[in-house]
Amino acid sequence: MGEGRIYLINGPVVRATGSQGFMMNEMVKVGKEGLIGEVVDIGEESFTVQVYESTTGLQVGEPVRGTGKLISAYLGPGLIGKIFDGIERPLDRIALLHGDFVVRGVEIFPLDENKRWRVEMKKEVGDTVRPGEIFALVQETPLFEHRLLVPPHVSGKVVEAKPSGDYKIHDVLLLISDQKGNVHHLTLYQEWPIRIPRPVRERLLPTIPLITGQRVIDFFFPLAKGGAAAIPGGFGTGKTVTQHQLAKWSDADVVVYIGCGERGNEMSDVLEEFPRLVDPRTGRPLMERTILIANTSNMPVSAREASIYTGITIAEYFRDMGYNVALMADSTSRWAEALRELSGRMEEMPAEEGYPAYLSSRLSEFYERAGRVKTLSGEEGSVTIIGAVSPPGGDFSEPVTRHTKEFVRCFWALDRNLAYSRHYPAINWLTSYSDFGEDLKEWFREHVGEDWDGMRERAMALLGEDDRLQQVIKLVGEDVLPDEHKLIVETGRLIKIGFLQQNSFSNVDSFCTLEKQFRMMELILLFYERARELIASGMAISEIKRSDVYLKLLRMKEEIPNDQLERFDTLREEIEKFFDNLRARYKEGAKSAS
């Protein structure tokens, strides 16, 4: 392990002499206080370190000592339900030992070293183990079963095995002898370098949707498990609220939420709200399947850059157990700003808007770690990445948003006008897109309804036509439109307000099942088709709007809960009856007139 001496300090970037004995991405201890840092550049006689803590008070001449290890995440029982900083230090234990503020140089093992876990062993002496295989089980929470994995680089024969029982995190459970005669000690945890993706056996096609319960996403812009999505939007458009909803309601087994460079009050809201939330699938607290990583805007900027990699490494670990993981990154723009600041302090040549030239490749490295895979042990698991983007002034042409679009297949564009008019989620249905529609078509047809994609296309066509008519209305008013165009406008209003708008605070409408979404859109399109037939035969649209059927369609999202879907049959009968009676009266009136 190498040792150098500091000769330059530039904010979180430190340069030191004596590059011998160091390696790239090695974790080092900087200064007398042992600040945590990472080697990011090595020259012939000097090397550069980015320090993950405040360098205030650090002096030239202080030592930089290598640890011989890459900057890594510690993976094992005790991650679920906890909150860590950007380099996986447990903030609750830091607060308990040192107060509300993170003390410089503090080093606490991320996992509880004193707690005993009940371990159910799956291997015994003489068994052969393969990389990634499950060798023991730990019931980490009443909701979550933690599966202990053989590290990816280890295989061989078990020469010693502990029986099932209670063990601490550092206790050795298995001794594995490989073909070269090397003996590997397997404990309850393993380490993995955060900048290196964990290996998998095979990448699978994204053919299963991540169900979010948000109609604008599930119905119009679906996201596949193992896919990557971006939520761009200016200040106040609802990026964080949308990600909170996805964390609460998505059908992922594990949620990793990264607060990267966001305001501290937003993370405090998460910390206060999540423990009170109940998992709708199990009735247990949502925190029993959630991990929080907080690196807020008042924390060191370099740790913000590392927090994204820490989060994705933890997500990959749970994926390798065979779980579906949803990772929320809020926001990648703040992460990119950290890259820009560090790049500037390292005196690298800036590219567009001051960002480093490697911004695009860093974004691709992050989003490409998403995927639905077959793990080394043959299990199926996935990591789905949902990254918020905060373009300055809502300008989607700025570099972070533009480069992000190159690597995601789902783009949920938040609209300032929708947000300010209290339309939630404020996802613009005209500028958003999803490339997963074709991949998921068969799944939706099989599990929800044969006409799912057909209804989606008809609804999108109506919204597009409604937008064109809205431009005409702004110029000449709605009264001059013919009735068939007025019907499109009214149906567009039904879709926008009665279907796309969703109340995140409603007990009934905060989450909407796929079947309810299908039934709602089915009735809206039924209303349109029946009304169009009558208008084509000469009836005025005012006759159709006079009924309370229109209002019932607007209110059905709140009035029909997810567990009372049979009421849609009643509403359908009412709609059919209304139009049948209207047609009969119209024909009778036409006969009398003739």
C-alpha cells in the first residue's frame, strides 16, 4: 500500500506526491483525520484524489495513505430500512454517536456488527458451490428474505460449514476450497467495487411491465422491468412527488431511493413519510423493502458523485438474489453538476456548458446497469432505473437531458403548465414517449385485455386531435366548431381530467390497478363511439352533454374503488341505456318532423 504527501488542495480535489503503490479507484485515507477519498488520476510522480468529505483545515504536507482496496459497497443483512450517505455510511448510527452533523473522518461499518441474524444454511460439507449461488437465508424483516450469495469470483467445494443458527455479520459460515487449493471464507456480507457492474449469466428481453398504479404511465407510457426511464422537468413540476409515488406503489420487491444533491427538506419528508406508509401488497411498513441513500445539496459534492454508484451496486446485489428492484435517482442533473465541479477543479478541458467531455459516457455507464437478467445462479431478477432530470429553466435541449434521452427508452416529460394548473402527474402526453409498448403488448393482452394496445392508440389519436383543435379554439373560440369536433374536445377533456389526472393524496385514486384502467378507458371510448354515431345522424352535442352520464365518467376514478370493479358493469349498462333511449327519442322526433 502506497503513501504520499499532499502538495495541492483545491476544494474536494487533492494532489499528492509519491504515486508508487496506488491504483485507480483505490480508497485512500487523506490527512491526519483520515478523510475518505478515491484515487482518480495517477501520474509518474504524483496522483489525484477526490475527497468525499470537507477538506477545510487540511494542510499541505499531510499524508495520503492507501488501503489497497477499491472504493466498495458492503452488501449483506441490515441494508433494508436503513439510510446511508453517498459512500454508504449509516446516518442513523452517526447521529447516535456524533450528533446531527456528519463528523469528518468518521468511519463506521455500514452493517450492524453486534446484531445476531437467524441464518438458515443451505449448504453442507462436501457440497459444490458456484458463483452467485444462494448458500443461506436470513429473514431480514417480516417482509423480506435476504439470500446470502456466493461471491461472483468464488467456486469450489465446501470444506467447512456452520449449522443453522444465530450469527453476527463477520462470522464465517462457509470455507470454500477452489481448484487451485485456495480457501475462501464466506461471511454474512460481501464487498463489491461500486464502479464495476456485477456479472450476470444472461440479459433477458424487457417483456414484463413495472406496474406503477399511475394511469398516465401504465396505460400510455409503460416501463418494463429492467428498463430505464427519465423524468425531466423544471422546478416545481413534480419530479420528486412522482418518484415518491413510484417508490410507494410500484410492484418492485425492493426500492432503492437515492437523494442526490436535492434539498435536505425533501429527504427529511421521505424519512418522515416512508416509515408511516403501508405496503399495499402486504400491509407491512413500506420501509421493510426500502433503502435510502441521502447525499443532499449541503453534503460534500464529491460524495454526491459516488452516491449514484453506491445505489446501483446495492440494487444489483438484490437483483442477483432474484428480486425485482426499482432504483429512483433524484436527480441525475445534480450528479452531473458534481461531475462538472470536480472536472473543473481537476483542470480538465470543459465541453458544452462546462460539463466534462465524458458526461455522455458516464450517463451511459449508469443507465446501462439497468436490465432484466438471468443471474449467475439461474434466478431471474431486474434493476429498473428511474432518473429525475432537472434542466435549468425547463430547457430539455440542455446537455444532461439530451444525453439522457440517448440511453433511456422511456421519457416522462413534466410540463410546467400542467403542474401549475394542479394536473398531477404533470406528464405531458404529447412530448412523452415509451419504446416499451411493442415489447409489452403481449403481456398486456394476456393479463389485462385483448384490446389494450388498440384502446391506447385510439386514445392517443383523440388527444392529438384535441391538441390541434385547442389551437383553433384559442384563435376563434369553441362555438364555431362543428359538433363532431366539439365531441373530440369533450372526449379529450374526459381523458385528460377523468383518466390522466390522478390525486396522490386520495385513498381511492392514489393507486389504480391495470384492470380498473382498462375498464375506465373502455367506457370513455364507448361514450365517444356512441355519441359520434348520433352526432353523425344529425343530433346536437348539447343533447348528449345534458345527461349526468358525462359527469359520472369524470368522477368514476374516485367513485369506483379498485376492489369494486363490478360497478363498471352497472355504469356501462347506464351508458348503453342512455344512448339507446336518446337514439329512440331522436328517431321518433325525426318521424314527427317529417
